[in-house]
Amino acid sequence: MNIKLIIKIAKSLLLARFKQTLIAAVGVTFSISMFIALLSFMAGLNDLLDGLLLNRTPHVRLYNEIQPNIHQPIYSQFDTNITHNFIHSIKSAVSRQEIYNSPAIIRTLKKDQRVMGIAPKIITPVFFNDGAIDITGVVNGIDIQSEGKLFHFNEYVTAGEPADIERLSNSIILGKGLADQLLANLGDVVQVATINGDRFPLRVVGFFQSGMQDLDKTQSYASIATVQKLKEKPNNYITDIQIKLNDLAKAPEIAKDYARLFDIDAVDIQTANASFETGSFVRTLISYAVGVVLLIVAGFGIYNILNMMIYEKMNTIAILKATGFAGIDVQKIFLVIAMSIGFFGGLAGLILGFGLSAIIDQIPFETPSLPSVKTYPVSYNPSYYVIGAVFSLITTFLAGWFPSRKASQVDPVVIIRGK
Amino acid sequence: MSNITLEAKNITKYFHDPTTVKVLSDINFSVNKGDFVAITGKSGCGKSTLLYILSTMDTDYEGELWIDGESMVSRKEFELAKVRNEKIGFVFQFHYLLDEFSVLENVMMPGLKLGKHSAEEVENRAMEKLKMLGIEDLALKPSNQISGGEKQRVAIARALINDPQIIMGDEPTGNLDQKNSQIVFEVFKQLAEEFKQTLLIVTHDQSFANRTHRIINMEDGKIVV
Ligand SMILES: Nc1ncnc2c1ncn2[C@@H]1O[C@H](COP(=O)(O)OP(=O)(O)OP(=O)(O)O)[C@@H](O)[C@H]1O
Ligand SMILES: [Mg+2]
């Protein structure tokens, strides 16, 4: 019905108390902008920390677990349904870590629509000889193209050229911590010994810094061919297939699929890193909690202003009612006032929040463990702005509801008599 | 077609605070179209109380109230608001105008609320009413920058905007000096005689009452003719 008239009256009442309404609106602006800035920053941080892990972790990893044979010979003699078999001291079988028939598996995976990409890998433990001492470490044989594309490998190589491990034979990229222990510089040759005792000289062509120091003290990377040579294995030998999916959430389901299909061990990222989501969740929760508290405070500000306004405008309310405005019209007038405080205050808050985020985004933030990060991380996810806008409208609606209801129930007779 | 605009049947009203007091007992009367009626009586006899009931603002009473052939008993709040908007013009003792708006906007307000005419038409009609009351020059002034007598005439213009069935006034001249009272009375008289406007005015002013068409005299909550 008469919405234009109601807005016109609301506007006049609002302008008559411009200073107070401005203060109420500034309260909303402040809380919404803090909400946006906080959430954007926290989300940026979450993305960064998740990225540390997600960037380098395959969604599904196929490998062969070293484990005891589940088909022990006794089971074929005595059915477990009838008897109970006790077997002591079971040992893991001398199972091969190699993935059987890996070219066929890779071909199948490449055809799967759910798969974004795959990267084969050989993981092998070695000793790095440095004079008299041996340092235990791991050499990862990787395919530099797919590793770079899927796991941003190149971003973590702080010195040297990643592609060199492919181009130069017998070359290696060392973790920074490992290189420091070995006193190795670019171009130096390090001695690598396999578990069988064979020694190999490998040339250092790069350093690698992951952001996790423990990792950098043990890990090193070489081409798949180099590692195959190291282990004296044929050129289809690989121990891991790393899979990146189009949809991360489907990883557990797909891992189960592949485990059955290829008769292999498959682990999904959610199972392998169960704890990492907890941190993101808590950070997000804190931001929302702070934002909501700020908004509630702003809501009380609006509530107060409106109560005061209604108290001052009793005469106006009485005249409106005496001349034919119903209670609901009066309520709408004051709700419009509250909502416009929320709308304009919230809008300014969104803009200010965006500004704050942009400023945070410019503040230098350099850490040796994150070479690719130069400023504080900020996320510009539009959904925070939508949530902020919705929150501000809901809060002001609630803050306006009770005072406006009170206004709608003003008895004009009492006011007119009272004068 | 009956000629009755407003009819009170057995209206009785109690106040319960601090003790239960009967302020109106068994009020019966009717006002015909075109009547110019004054309600008089001693202070405290219940005139204002009666007028608030007749204007539908007070619903806490016993008995029946008929306006323009319709019963007002047990009507919803918004329905009564509509009746006030459409059929009743009210003029208070104190010139109740909306300070946030200009004179013209004040007069237009009930018309805009009714929504029967477009905003432009309502404005034209408001200007007409102001002209009729001789205050068209004040149209664009803020309503808190005019004199008491002028305010009361603005209030009358506002009461007239929707061509109501009846105009009610609670001592509309009570707060005015001799000269302004005279002007306001002349306005009422003109409305009654030229435009056949029905008027029901509570007044203390005996000379005012004597010049109306009919006087309802009250005493202790009763009508005593
Ligand atoms: N809200 C109320 N609660 C209790 N008693 C009330 C209330 N309002 C009015 N009264 C009493 O009701 C009686 C009638 O009051 P009312 O205002 O109708 O008188 P009135 O005839 O208009 O008087 P006046 O000429 O002075 O305006 C008075 O005795 C008054 O004290
Ligand atoms: Mg009175």
C-alpha cells in the first residue's frame, strides 16, 4: 500500500534527527567494515595455510603399503567360521613397493573425467654422505612438468632452475635445510647412498623451501629416470601415483573406487590430513563471532536511537493515528527508518571493509618459509559481502522491530489528553 | 436513506484508574447531515471523553456508535483508522501539526494516506482548502513558523481534505485569543452554512455555542438537553 508516503514520512523523521541517526549508522558501518576486513583477512590466511598443504598434497595417492599378507595360509585349511586361529608374530611380507602395471593404470586415469591430472613419483629413502657422517633423507623422483603444474613445485624452488633435473642427468634439488647440513652450494656434487649401499654422485642444481622446516631437512628431488637409475630399476618403475581431482570433496569416494579397481592402496586427502580443516574452521568461527558481536552492539545503538526518536515523536505518532494512519503504518514508518540506517550504514561498511582489506593486502609480509608471499593474504570472496549486507539488514530489522511495535501501539487519546 | 451521520446509543464509559468511575452514562443522541452542533458542560463532565469515543480513537466503552450508517463496535484497529481517515476530520484544542512538514504537506497528509486522488490532485485540493480559509500564502512555510490562529486554520484545512462526513473539534478555540477565536468560528459557520458541512464541536465558550444550530449540554456524564 502507501509505501511512498511511508518512506516520505520516515525520511522526514530521520532527517529531523540527522545527527543521532548518523551516529547509529556509523555504528553499523564500523561493525560491517570490521566484519568484512576480519573475514577477508582470516579467509586469506586460511587459503594460504590450506594452500601450503593442498597445493602439495595429492587428492588421492595410489601406492603399495608394506603390510602382512591378509591371506595367511592357515585360513585356507581352517575356516574361521568354525575355528578360531591364533597366529603369533606375523611379519610383513616382502611385498614390492612398485606399482604393478603402472602404464596401464596411468592410461585409465587419464581417461577418467573426474581426474584433473596425475603425477607419477618414486619415493626412496637414501643416505647423504658428508665426510664421516650419513644424513638420512628421501629422494623423490618426480616428473617435473606434471609436478609443477599440479603441485606448484616450481614456486618452492628458491634457487636454481627446476627443469634442470630433467635436462641434466644425475642432478638433484635439495631441501634448503638439507643443503645447509651438507654445506652444499649450487653446482656442488653430493654423495647419495642407497639402502643397498650403492653410491651415486649427484649434482646440486637447486634448492627447495617448502615452508615446513622438518620437510626441508630430509627431502630432495630428482627426475624419475635418475631415481630409477639409483635403484637399478627399469623405466616403468614407480612407487606412487599422485592424482589431483576436479572436485576435492569426492576424493574419499574416488580413492575407494581406485583401491578396488587397481587392487592397490589409495589414500584420500581428507583421511591423510584429518586435522587441517579444524584450524580453518576455528579461524572462520572466530571471525564470524566477532562480526556478529559487533553487529549486535550496533543493533543496540539503533534500538536506542529509535526508542528515543519514538519518545520524542509521540505527538507526531498521535496526529498520524488521529488522522487515519493505522498502527501498522506507524510501525512501517519506524521500520523503514531502522532499515535505512541498516542499509546505508551497511553499504558504507561494505565499501569501507573493502578498503580495509585492500590496505591489509598492501602491508608487507615476508617470511622465509613462504617465498611466494609478499604481503598479508586477503581473500576477496564476494560471499562475505553478501553475508555482511544480509547481517546488517537483519540486525537493523530486529533492532527496529521492538521500538516500531511500541510506536504502533501508542494510544493517541493518551497523548492528546496529556498535552 | 437516513439523514443521520452519527448516532450514539447508550454509550457508557468507565475509568478504572485509580478507582472505577463512571464518566459517561447512557449517552444517546444523533447528529444529522449538515447539523452544526455544540457540546457544552462544566469542566470534567466528560465532553472530551465522549468526543474521543465518537471519533473512534477510544474503543473502551459500552453501547453503540454508528457513523454514516455503519456500526463502529468491535471493528478492527485498521478499519477504524480508515474511518477516521475517510469520514472524520478532527480539530484539537492544541494545534497539532507535524513540525517536520510544511503547511501544505500537513494538509495533504490524510489525503495522501487515503490514496483516492493522485498526489497532484491532493495538492490542488489542499491549496483550495487553504485558499478557502484565507491562508494560501502560508502553504510553503514550515508548520512550526506560523501563529496559533493560523495553525488552527491549517488544522481545519487538514480536517477538510478528504471531504469528511463530520468534523469534530475539542475546544478548537480554547487556546486562541478573542480575534482568532472569532476567525475560527466564522470558518465553522461558513462551512456549516455554505458547504452544509456537519460539525460537532466541544466548547466552553457560551457565546460560541449560542451561535450554533444546536447545543448538547452535559452534566456529570449525562446529557441534560
Ligand atoms: N485517563 C483517565 N483516567 C481516569 N480518569 C480520567 C482519565 N481521563 C479523564 N478522566 C476523568 O474523567 C472525567 C472527564 O474528563 P474529560 O476530559 O472528558 O472532561 P471534560 O469535560 O473534557 O473537561 P474539560 O472541559 O476540562 O476539558 C474527569 O473527571 C477526568 O478527571
Ligand atoms: Mg476536555
